[in-house]
Amino acid sequence: PSDAGGPPGLPGALDGPRLAAAAAEYGTPLWAYDAGTIRGQIDRLRRFDVIRYAQKACSNLHILRLMREEGVHVDAVSEGEIERALAAGYQVGGADEPIVFTADLLNRSTLRRVVELGIPVNAGSPQMLDQIGRAAPGHPVWIRINPGFGHGHSRKTNTGGEHSKHGIWHEHLQESLALVDRYGLDLVGLHMHIGSGVDYGHLESVCETMLKQARLADRDIRAISAGGGLSVPYAPGDREIDTDRYFDLWDAVRRELVSHLGHPVRLEIEPGRFLVAGSGVLAAEVRAQKPMGSNYFVLVDAGFNDLMRPAMYGSNHRVSVLGADGAFRDADARDTVLAGPLCESGDVFTQVEGGDVEPVPLPRTEIGDLVVFHDTGAYGASMSSNYNSRPLIPEVLVDGAETRLIRRRQTVAELLAPELDAQPGSRAAF
Ligand code: LLP
């Protein structure tokens, strides 16, 4: 992602003409990702022993395959994400666990599946330890600790402290270890993730808390995880994270533990957003434009069912406008409210948390132009829904000179099938 001012550029090998060509071929709205940008972000974290991709950020199988080919491991938070990892070629087992399951609860079907596959479980509640222990004594587990404080780009993405449901409360570590002992569970390591889109003022306290908890645990752990949460520049002026400083602080924790335990300790990091946000854009077509009192609205064919972040968190993505020929427009900027096709007033991409619309300067658009929402590679496609019975939209991956369709558009028939097929007594099955 560019963090300079002015009209934002497209990532890597994705340029205006290629985006316009993909939109013409597959229709709009459309997600497009640049593989080289993802590889570049991976390389910035190579000093960590394990980069474990939080696939919730963008779980397309082809993105997961790219991650696997780059030696990146994966985190899964649902049975569906486990199946995605397997379908992308991740193996189960091996010294540093290519797939780990992280959650605050285990539903019955997921419990069966992690036991069957032997996938390590990162436990976010004592009940998870109890349930996995009963089902599979000796199973590998991590303990996710809620350190009592957290931070996020929105209150909704702060995952630490007493207002958050996540992790095992730091004062309950000993009870959790007692469960580990009761069932002879194999404690792999300790994990902490205080939120998504964090500022780095918290980093030192997180590291200190990890060290303190690891000492209190007094177990022969073989790994620690720094969690995810690394922020990316979304707005002009946002700074890039200093990944070397980030690593150095965590490495100091690891070194202390190594000298205490007398054997190597694996240092993991678990980012989602950092790896993919800047690689992706959403392209939508301008279909209507109208003054409404003092506001000027441009309506595009993508809605919050496609890109939910603005409606959910008041997150504003940088936008730019491409003519159908693939050239950026930059003339006659005017304050514009950008909105979608859904039947709700909240279907606005330029809004602040709480829902007030916030016009942004946008070059003059014509019907048929593409509005490009930048830095939407993370929590874009993966948070889309079928609201208003709108099928999920296509995704393309640009890799060097190649543009590949990596998800075709869903059909309306696929939306209707589970209702047409419903039989009394039928159950969901994977
Ligand atoms: N690890 C755990 C345990 C997590 O819960 C998450 C994110 C991550 C890692 C990855 O966090 P990241 O590196 O991507 O910040 N939908 C929101 C973000 C929700 C994050 C949920 N958990 C958004 O669009 O900003």
C-alpha cells in the first residue's frame, strides 16, 4: 500500500488497464489481489520462526496455496477454515504444526474433527481444555491468555481486557494448567492476541506480560505466539510498522525463556491484515449519481454485503476512480458520499463509526467508471454476505504478467439450493 498523499496507486503488478480488463471480463463488483505484494509482506516477517496466517482475513484457497508455497503456516477458527487449509494442501502433524485451531469454544462437530486430525487447539476457555481433554487425552494444546488489557482500531476489534470474551483470563492460568495435567494434554505453548489494528504503545506491556505468564506457568513449553493485530497504513500519513523492532522485542522474550528452559523456543506471529490488506482492491461500477440536499451521492454496484468494514467499524478506505479505459481520473474533485445498492441508509462507504455519513473528495465520475476501494485485501471478501440475496462476487489474483480468476461469481441458483433441497430432518454436513 502506498502511504503517500494524493491518489493512491494500485498494488504491485495490478495496474489500471489490468483492473479495467478484469472488470470487463468478469463483471463488477470484483476483488483483485496482487500476489507480489503478499510475498513482500511475508518477507518482512521472515525473522520469526513461524508466520501463521490468520486466514479469516482472506481465506480464498488460492491465497492459502500461495501462503503454503511461501512456507507460511495457517490458523483456523472454524471447521470450515480447517477444511480450507486441508484443501489448500496444508498437512496435519509435523514439528511446528502447519494448522492450529484457535477459538473460545469448540462446537461438537469441530471437536470431533480436530481430534480425528490431531490438530493442535489454542484454547480460549477452560471448557475447551476440559472438552478436548475428555475427548483426546494427550492432545496438543496452546493456552491463549487474556492479559487484562487490549487495543484495536475499533472497540469491536479489541480482544483483551474484561470487556472482551477472548482468551483465558490471566489470573486463571493455574486452573487451566491443572486441566492440562488432569488430562495429560501436551502443552505446546502460550499465545496472546490483544486486538486487531493495534498501536505499538502496547507492545512492551504485552511482551512483559507474556514473560511473566510463562514464568508463572513454569512449564516446559516449546513455543510462544505474539498473535496478530499488526496494523497497516490505511489513510495518508498512517505509518508502516517497524517489523524489526516488533521482532526484537518478542525475540527478547524468547531469549529469556530459552535461557530459563534450556532448550529452543519457537517464536510465532499470527497476522492476517498485515499480510493481505494492501494487496487487494474492490472495484465497483458507478451506476447512479444524484445531489440530495447539500450532499452529492455516487452510487456503485457494491454494497456493505460485499465490503462490510465501513458500515461495521466506520473504516474509510481510500478510493480512486478509473475510467473504463483504465486511466485514473483526477479532475474536478467534489465532496461525495459513496453508497451502494442495498435497501438501508447505512449502505455507505464514507461514514464514521456510529453511522454519520462523511463526504470525501472524489474526482468527477461518469456512469460506467470504476470506483476502486484500496487496501481491502483483508476482511473484505472474507466478511461478505448474501444479504439482499446478492451472490458473492468474483476474485482475481494478479501474479506478475498473469491475471487468474480465483473465485467465480456465485449464482442465484446456489443461493436458493439449500432452501429448495431442505428435507425434514436433514442436517448440515461438511
Ligand atoms: N489471531 C487471532 C486470535 C485473531 O482473533 C485475529 C483477528 C488475528 C490473529 C489476526 O488479526 P490481524 O493481524 O488481521 O489484525 N474484521 C476486523 C478484524 C477482526 C479481527 C479478528 N481477529 C476488521 O475488518 O478490521
